Amino acid sequence: MSSKSIKIAIVSGASKNDDAVRGIGVHTSQLFEQLRQLSINNYQFSITKSTSQADIVHFTVFRPFFISLPFFKSKNQKLVLTIHDLIPLIYPNHYPAGIRGKIKFLINKFLVWKNIDQIITISETSKKDICRFLQVDPKIVNVIYLAPKEIYKKSKVINNYKLPNKFVLYTGDINYNKNIPNLIKACEIAKIPLVIAGKHAKEIQNMDLKHAELKHLNNIDWSGVIRVGFVPDEILVDLYNLATVYVQPSLYEGFGLPVLDAVACGTPIVVTKTQALVEILGTNLNYVDPNDPKDMARGILNPNKNIKLPREYSWQKTAEETLEVYVKA
């Protein structure tokens, strides 16, 4: 290999918005830290918006209806793109693009074909969606799994949070695919309180529930739901360890990182039977029907315990496999 230093610019679109504390932001920050720890000769990594001097540019955010890819790239420069999922395209009635959005998606599709050398995604499920919607060659789409942060582990925690002795935990967004209405119904049937950790659930009263992306939350009785809002990792790990069960109620997922966080903490889990979640967790679990609150309640009362995952998930492995993509870009 040449002694010339190879400059890799990681472009994060998640630093100044909600994505910073969601899967996209976690992915970017953990990947960058692990790449730096690998201490690889001839490689320089930076998170930056300035890409003109970089040999390889890694774009970490892709939104179908917003243009974030360059129209041109420098000579001899290679571009890598991470696409976590294409859920807005799977549920168009709940994520309406509008005329401008549809035009921008066509432009995005063209820019991917024209300029992107390699694509990274987080599951085989998302890879299938990317190949179907963007019509790219499967050979350039690389599946690299995410992992829980090291802070998530099993520990003894005293309940100083004024939470019930028994409760169901869910952490994350309240988008349509997350299936929150059926989760609330299931907890009512199981007669176990629901605790939701996440910014959006806490702020539901300030949202326009007539909006197409929020209308699924109309007519929900939130009175029995404890909404703690956004909490940092140091508190969230305690919530996982205190929870009676963690539930991932999704209709669809690109990955499902909170489930791995729960497993790392030794928390019993209930998971709906969707492609990505089965891919990540394996076939040995008892999955529940996302469209049947009674089945979900059954799972809550008899959750999966002592989970044996089908493969190792670590951020070091994620970084090593990402570096392999840079090499072949």
C-alpha cells in the first residue's frame, strides 16, 4: 500500500437535529470513535462538511425526499453512502412525499446511480428495499450490522425514578411503523404500566395530530402511559435493568437497535415478527403479531428470556467491516 495518507471524510447530517440521539446519530458517532481506535496506518478520519480534499467521502444520512448528495464529485474521489432504511417509501400514505418530494426522490435516485460507489446498510431487509426502490446493483450494497454501546449491560439498580415495581419499557420514536397504538392496547390488556422513553412521546400534546405522519396517534388515551421524555444513556441503562420487559412493537424496522440494548442488559423482551427483527435476533424467539394487541399482551406476560443472539454485534466489528468498504470503493 502506498505511504500516501488516505483522507476519509465522514459527513454527518445528524449533529444538529433529533437524529443525533437516534440510530443514525449513534451509528455515526460510534463508528467514528471505533475507526479512530483502530489506529490504521495511512488513514485519516474526520467528521466534517468540507469534502473537497478527501479521497473517500462517507455520507451517513439519506432521506428520500430531501437532497443531501452532491451533484458532482472530485476526480478520483470515491463516495460511500449509508442508507439505514427506506420506510417512507414503504408506507407512502403515512409519509406523503408531495410533488416536490417525488421530484427530489427521482433526483436522489439519479445521484446515487451517478456518484455513489458503495452503499452501506444495516440489514438484509433494508438491502432488499434499497435494491427495489433505488434499482441499484446488489453488489455495491454492503450489510453491516450495528451494536449496543458498551454502557448497556446487566446491573443491579435501585428504583429511584418513582416508577412502578413492574412496567413495560419502550424507547424510541412514535412514527407509524413503531406501532405505538397497539402497544398501548396490549399493555392495557396485560394490566402492566407502559413507560416510554423518547422525546416525541413526551411532547405529543404539542404536535399536530392531523398531520399525515401523526394521524395514527389520534384518539389514543395516554393517561396510563408514563412518558419520561428523552433520557441520556446513563439513565436509560437503568430503565432497561428496572423494566419487567422491553417491547419492540414495530410493524416494520430497518434494524431495531433498542432490542439489542435490552438484550445486553439482560432484560426480557417481546418482539413482533418482522423481517429485520427476526434477522437480528434469530429464529429461536417466540415472536408476536404486530397487528394483534392480544397476542402482544400474551407475549408481555410470557416474554423471551436469556436470549442467545445468532451472531456477535460489536462496534469494533462494524468499524472493521466499514473500513473494508472504504478499501473497495
